[in-house]
Amino acid sequence: MIILCKIVLLCGKRRDGGMMSECFINTKRYTFKKGSTVLQVLMETDKNYRQVLVVRKNNRLCDLHQKIKDGDKIETLSINTREGFRCYQNSLSFLLSAVVEEYFPQKRLIIEHSFGDGFYCKFSNGQKVSKKIIRELTRLMRKKIKERIPFVRIERTKKGIITYFKQKGKKEKVQLLGFEKGATIELYRFKDYIDFSFTPLVADSSYLQDFKLHFYNPGFVLRFPQPMMKHVNKNFPDEPKLFHIFEEYEKWGEILGVPNLISLNRKIEAGEISELIKVAEALHEKKIARIADEIKARWKKLRIVLIAGPSASGKTTFSKRLAVQLRVNCLRPITISLDDYFVERGKTPRLPDGTYDYESIGAIDVALLNKHLSLLLKGEKVTIPKFEFSTGKRLKGKTIAMKKGQVLIIEGIHGLNEKLTEQIAKEKKMKIYISALTQLNVDQNHRISTRDTRIVRRIVRDNLFRKHTARETFGIWKNVEKGEERNIFPFQEEADIMFNSALVYELSVLKRFAVPLLRSVTSDQEEFSEAERLLKFLSFFVDVSPGEVPPTSILREFIGGSSFLY
């Protein structure tokens, strides 16, 4: 079992003519030679130092080769932290990329998107992946791991590294760095392989013992050990419906002529963003219309539509746009909010820290909801509750009844969980899963995380509508993610239909809203490292004015200016 290790190092007085630094590690006093690295200190003081993958030094993420200075405050992070896990993912991806370049130079690796418990990868231009190649890649990666090759952070001038990539024939990276504003670039070197990384990497390849390559035609999955587990799961958690959505949206990217960030930036610079936005939005509308058509086709039996998805996925706007399309099909939707079926506050489950767990299905009065749904389907009148958040009490709400041509729309995080509507026959309901499954990558080796897209959306929306700072949203986000891991993601494949709310151009619009908010997080705050990471990857985007975004767009839910009432 890999455990979370937290150590605080406070460097203090010097001894021995200034050659030593005095530090406190978990209340114990130690002295170290001036100029020691984090790794050297940990090797002397922590028998579990191998579990430390990355550190937060003065609220900046750093690798273990960083030197400690007087007064530095360091928090060590294992794979059980979000930062440590991301470091492990990126380090293993870096290793895979290096191995492919060295031993399969005729092939071009593309790391596409998260899938199952890893990253889905393939070779470009339809180059085949075989189980034989998978076995050989695994053997070569294991070989590099045994050699304990260090990941070394280097700094080069922008001009110098562009020249290097040109000599290597890496046109994509040359074009990408053309959008970088800085004069110098931080990169990592792994023997002869050099590339940039949005996070620090592990100290050396021997830290990457746990991984598997899983053949998944036409590519393969680079699988990781999940936090709190020692090894990669024996069985691959296949998600065929989710995979189909990713593949569908990859084809959309081809239709739009935007397979990656470079092509997006080129279109913006060429003044073609207006057309791109129109086509991207039309694809969304076409998909929503098709869902409405399917509901219409099944209407005689289908009476309830359940919509679920993680935070900042655009569920509310999707629901409103779906309602419009249902009206086009002569169906009249009635909307019910799951929030009104919360149990009263005194009966709400609590988290380990004592706070109320509103994201637990135990916070919903499932029995009352099923009773009301059953009555509505029989044509009877029902007085639905109205939950008062300020008092934690449930009051009487409006009285509703279902008439001919009406469909119930229920939006909430538990919509995919069969327990929520267990008394309703399956043929009477449709489950829709919505998420911002980002199909745009930075380049062939660097994916854009769906979580990153959602947190940027959430930061912008929380500031605009709730006056939250970026730091406050980061604080909330930790518990939001935990709730999603328990209550949403395990039920993804239960969906009858999946809708991808990501828009290929959205981060270029969100950038001008998000950057000043992220810059407001100061270096004396714990959230600084995460803000810095997001700023680094957003720096590659050419920003776009929000004026072209239509008022019915899902993006308007986050940047304001929507024609829908929320």
C-alpha cells in the first residue's frame, strides 16, 4: 500500500561556518549540508522516501532534484495526492514517448485521452498497433526502468530549443513553441530525449515500476496504478460507450479541421474563428436534436429523462436546450430538481470531517421521489417538495400532473444510479450522461485533461455568479472530485446516451476570464502550484473574444450572457 507522506522542512540557523543548515522535519531537528537536494535530505531522514514523487516547495511544485535553501517550506507528495498521481502519469507518458522515439523512429506516438485507468494511445496515420509491438514496448520500458535513468530538468532559450526541435524534425513542437511568450523554456531530458512537461517529473525511471500496456484496437492503453493501490488492477475497466464518444468527437475535430491546439491557434490567427464557432455549435445542436428525436420515437413508453454528469459539465444548459428540441417534437417537458428531494439537514449524511455530504445518494429522499414518480406516471397530481437551503427544511412546493405529450426531465448527479429510480421500469426512462470530454490535445504527447477544462469553467463561473476567488474554487474542488469518484464516474456506462459538452474553441475564450483569476493566487497560498500549472498550459492558447459565442451556447453558462434563465 502506497501511503501519503507529508513532511514539513523549515530550514533555520547555519552552523559550521555556514556549511550546514538546520532543519525541522516532523518536529525533529536535523542538520544538512548546504546545497543538499530534496532527495538527498529525504534519503537520510525518511525510510519511505521512495514513496515521495514530487514536492511542493514554497507552494511551487518541484522535482526531487531541487536544492533546499534556508527558509524553504516543503510538502512531500505521494501517488495518493492529485499532484503526485499527475506526476506519475506524466513521467510514465514521458518514458513511453522516449522509448517509441528511440526504438520505433518510423512511428509517431499520439497520447490522446484518459480512458479506463490510463491514457489511450495510438500511432498516427493509421499505423497498426499489434500485441507483439505492445509486448516489445513493455520490455523496453522495463529495461529503462531498471537502468534508473534520471529525469533532469533543464532550461534552454526559446531560440535554442526551437533549433533543436527543427533538427529533430519535430515540426509540431516548433510550431507550438512559436506561441510561447517567454524567452526561456523549461524542459526535461531523459538521456537523449528532450520535451517539455506541464508538471515536474519523478527523480528517475526506477520510480515507475507499476504500469501495464493494454491492447485496445486500434491502439493501446497506458495503464497506471490507481491511488491507494500498490499495483495496476488485473482486469482492465473497459468503458466502450465512453470510448465511442471520444472517437466520435475526434471525427468532429477532423470535420472542424482542428485536430490539436496548433491548428486551433492557426485558425484564430487567420480570422477563421467565427466560422469555427458556428460549426462547433451546430454540431452540438445537431446532437441534441437527435437525442430529442430518439425520445420522441420512444415516447409511448419513455416518460422520464434523467440527466447526470460531473461539476461544470454544462448539465443545466443542456437540459434547457433539450427541452427546446422536445417542444419542436411536440413534447412538453416538465422539469424536476433533485435538490428539492434532499432529506432535512438533520438526516443528511456527514463526511469524515463532520461536514454534510450533500453529494451522497443518502442525502436524497429516494423513497419519496419514487412514490411521486409512480403517481405522476399514473396521471395523478403530486405536490412536490421545495428544499430551503438556508434552513435545511423541506417545504411544500408546486402541484404538478403529467398530461398527454409531457415528459419529465430530472437533472442531478445521481441520475445514472439505478437506486435513485429503482421502482420505475427501465423502459420508461432514459439516462443521459454529460461531460466535457476534451478532444483537443496540446500536441501529440500532451493531452488536455477533461478535469482541467472543467476546473477552468468552474473558476470562471464561480467568480462571475458567486463572487468566489480562484483559491476558493480550488478549495471546493477537492471535495467535488471525491464526490464524483463515488457517485458519478462508477455509473458512466449505465447511460443510454452520452453527450460531450466540450467545445473545441472554449479554452481560447475562457483564457481571458481565467488568467487574471489564476494570477490572483499568490505564492504564499497552497493553491499557487495548481494555479501556476494551469497558467502554464493556458499560455499556449491564442485568446478569443467572447462576442462570437451564441447566447444559447453551453459555454455561456460559465462566461455569462446566456439567453436562458438559470
